[in-house]
Amino acid sequence: MDLDTGTVWQSRLPMSRDIYDNLELPPVLRKVGIGRGVMDQHYFRRSPQASVDGPVTEKVIAGHAFFHCANPPADGAEMPIPGGPALLRVDKHHSLVFHAGSELQLVTTEPGKTFIQVIAATPSGGGIMQKGSTDHVVSLPDGWQASSQTVSATTVIHLPHPTQAWFFADGTSFQGPIDIPEKLTRLG
């Protein structure tokens, strides 16, 4: 994360824990963690500052290719549920791709508001918004419902802009809200 601009930069390629731990960043940049996406593929339709879909803004940081993927809220995370997950309203244009046979993990917070799991807990800790817990048990707030659905064809989910991202203490994140799976775009 760039502390001067508040922009988030994601590595273009997967990064091992060793490379991440030894990454030497300029003072203006701060590491925010390693994310473990649950989708089969994903892409960003544009960087946050762009007015139309197209190539994302890229730069090389410490010898690695990064791209501008998101802008978190300037005031940080909200805590609307005491003891519950943190909520970030993120400026990003993110699309998730799930291949046929993939099982979507969903959480419904209230009627008509369904969120999809995007990030799984990082087993060794240090994940995005992860507070060190590695027990990987997500305790849902009262009234929230968990469900899953297996897709029968390649399915693309375009997260809304801005995206509401719920982060649990173990780093797991559900994002959306999304259309219910029956209405998702299916490619085949």
C-alpha cells in the first residue's frame, strides 16, 4: 500500500512467503499481507482511477511487477458489528472466475445481500487483515447464513463497485453483494 496516495498494489505473479518476507520496499510503501484467493482465476477490469475498463496501471516495485488494484477507504475499516468482522468499502473493479465444478462459498447477511468468499485464511498467518489467528473457523454474526453452490459451467462474477469486503479475524473475506448464483453470468 502506498501511504502517500492510499493506493493498493498487488503483485502481478504469485509471491512465495520467503520472497514476501524479504521484500525491501521504499519507506512510502507498506506490506498489507498475502492473500490466498479461492477463485480459479481473477482479473481487474480497470484500476480505480480509470473511467473505462482497460489495462490496469502497472509499475515495478523492488524488482517485481505490481498493478494498482484497489483503493481502500481513507478512514480504514468499519466495525459495524461488535466483535464481528471488519467492513471495508473498497474502490475496485474486480471479477472472479470459477471453473465448472467449483464450489462457491456464500454468506447472506440479510435478505437480498449475498457475499462470496474471495480470500481464504493464510495457513502461516500474515494474510490481508489477518490478526494472527490460524484456526480458520469463521464465526458468523447472528442472523447471517452460510451456504455453498457448485457451478456447472465456467462462471464469472463481477463484484460491484464499490465492493463491500467483510474481513474476519483469520483473514477470510466475503465480498459483494453479488447476484444470487442462479443469476450469475455463465460462460460455456
